[in-house]
Amino acid sequence: MKHLFFYETELGIIGFAENGRAITNVIFGKHFNNTDYEEVETPLLKEAAKQLNEYLAKERELFDLPYTAAGTPFQHSVWDALKTIPYGQTCTYLDIAKQIGKPKACRAVGMANNKNPLPILIPCHRVIGSSGKLVGYGGGMDIKKALLALEKSKGDIIEI
């Protein structure tokens, strides 16, 4: 059985979904097609919320949760590259494209970033435009700015 549960955080309502073994989605707001999910808090979902709160309180930089993301091999290559961006640092879509060996695939990297089902856990918020400006984020630009500001004291984030 698949489960999901929503939590009130300082970023607003954030939900987690799981498949009985791993977290499958992080959801901003209550915008999620939950027909396949039962809204029940499980120990795994409770642990995900605990770790998110620790992250938001600057008590955690890495998440220690089982998670799985449904996607194409290209999307997985992008998401794997995102996981290498250290806490408190940013990189560009071009940096990610080069890292995965596809330097002309900046737009495709952006689309894969947009399809990331596990934002925050797979830190797509750490990717910025080549000009140093913030560009789209599935949770909205206010949340992206808040996440980058949260991590700012720990690393070298480009001023916006």
C-alpha cells in the first residue's frame, strides 16, 4: 500500500509519499494526485518529516532516508549529479550537463530538474542559471530562495 502525509513546516505544507519501502515523492502544498495513496502517517513518513525539520533548523545537511525516484535513465543521470552538489553550494545547468557528459543538454537538464519527484532530498534547488540568477523551481521561487538562504551560511552561494 502507498501512503502519503502532509506536514506544516516553516516553508508551508510539505507532503511525503512512500511505497512501503522508500520515499517516492516530496510534495509542496497539497497538490498531488493521491488516488493511489492512502493518507496515513507511517513511521517512514514521520522520519522524513523529522529529518526535514532538522534540515530546516540547520541541524542536518544530509538526509538519511530510503528513497526511490521514477524516471528515465537520462533523468536519473541528472538527479545523481544533483546529489553531488554540496550543502551550501550552487552550480549551473551547464555544470550539470558537463558533469553527465552532455554539455549541450542544458535545456534537457532543466527539464529533468523540473521532473525531480524528490525536491530537497535530491537538491535541485541548488541549480541556478548560467548568469547566476535563480530560475524556476517546482515549489516556487520563494521556497527556492528560502532553501538557498538556509544553506547560505555553510557555503559559497552566488548572491542574488
